[in-house]
Amino acid sequence: MAAEMGGSGEAKYLPAVRGIAGLEHGAYGPLVGFDDALELGHTAAEMGGKRLWEDVHTALLARQEGAAILTLDAGRWSELELDGV
């Protein structure tokens, strides 16, 4: 499952980051090289120019892991074709 966090400002992310760190099977999804950055760019292009980078990264990770996206705003994702994610 990929988690998407809404809001702006770094402080708003801290509770979610702490929660993910406490999960038995939780993991972070950093970019670890050129191939990841390239795939992020391809995903951004597929999703359209109006998407936020955190949305693109969430979609990329969900696609790579074959996971669902857990969100508080399903409408934010409903118009996108995410290859079955």
C-alpha cells in the first residue's frame, strides 16, 4: 500500500512519517539512482503537468509494488489511469 499525504508544510508530514516508521511492513520509497529519476519523469508525463511531484512519486511507488494508494481524498486520484493501481 502506498500512502499519500495531503497538506503543505514539512511539519504536517511528521506524524505520517513516524507512523510509517512504526509499521512492521512499512517502507520509504526514495529515489536511488538515474533509473528511478527517469521513471519518475515518465510517470509525471503520463499523469499530466498539473500533478504535484509527491502525487507522481506515490503513483510510481504504488505501480512498482503493485499496491493500492491509501488516501483521504479519492477524488484527487479518480480521473487518473494508473495501470490498475
